[in-house]
Amino acid sequence: MIILRTAFDDLRAKYACKFAIGGNLTTITVDRYDLQLLAELQRNGQATNSALGEKIHLSTSQVSRRILRLQEAKVIDHYSAIIDPAALGLDVTAFTEVTLDRQSALSSDKFERAIQKLPEILECYSLAGQADYLLRIVAPGLTAFSEFMSEHLLGMPGIANVKSTVTLRKVKQTHVLPVEHVMQPTENKKRIFFSH
């Protein structure tokens, strides 16, 4: 949950954001430098504070303090390396819709716990609509994908329907979240409030 309010500090508009973290609300005030810093860190999480400072026109110590503050507020969740799946021979990516059998004893919780143990499933989303879940699955090839589906997903009790779509090629994939909208007041988002 993000709640925005503006205040003027040093003639700059600053934005107070409340982020829901584990059921608790943590409040953090961010400005355009914080947003620029978040954008740069998403592009290169290994950038030095000095390099980041040069890009956003802040001193190394200011960058360091801001990063620490964003980490403590859990705005920055963690850092990781993004590995090219093809470099590991993971040439097949599939999106799989899973519908659970409503009559089954298998609950959503059991399904969600079961898929946590399967490293081939990179992402899982609970859905509104016909299917209950959408999974992003990787495999070395179609044979390996078929074996994974047969041995793991299709064998799970309580699954009523599985529908997979295998991708032909990746057109776009990014982990860089847009941050510019935080500076703009919006009335159509109930989770974001803006006041002068």
C-alpha cells in the first residue's frame, strides 16, 4: 500500500509514501533523488555509490545514506544477479494456467507450498478469472518440459485443469519498475493519496 502526501522541504516537492511491509506500515519520504537512485539501482545493482552519485548529482555519502534508508524501509527488497536462461541451456519458457479442483481436499495453501519446492517454476500468480494460478516455467527443452509437467504438476492431486503456452522468443523482459508515477498525484488509485 502506498499513500502519497506532498510537503515542501528546501523548495523541493517531497513525497511521503507508506509501504505495507509484513502487515505493518512503514513511512518513508522520498524525493526525486531517491527515485533517480531507485531507477539507477534497478539498471545496475552493482554500481558504486560514487558512480551513482555522479549520475544523480549527489555525494557518495548522500547516496550511501539514501540507499541504507531505502533498504531499512524495505523499498529495496534485495539484490541479485540476473542470469541468461539460455546460458544455462534453459531454452524453453512456458506460461501455464492451473485450475484447482474445487471438490478436492487440496487447498490453495497446499498447492502454493508444493510449487515453492520446484525450481523450474520461476513465478506463480494467483488469478481472478477462469484459472486459479499462472506459472512461468523454464526447462532445457520440450522433452524436459513435458517430463516436468507429467512428474510434478499433472501428478499433483486436486488439479482440475492445466493449460500451457510455450513461448517462441522473448520480445521484452525487464525487472526495472517504473518510478516516475510516484511524483504524480492520481485520483484513480485507491491505494495512493495525494494532498498539498
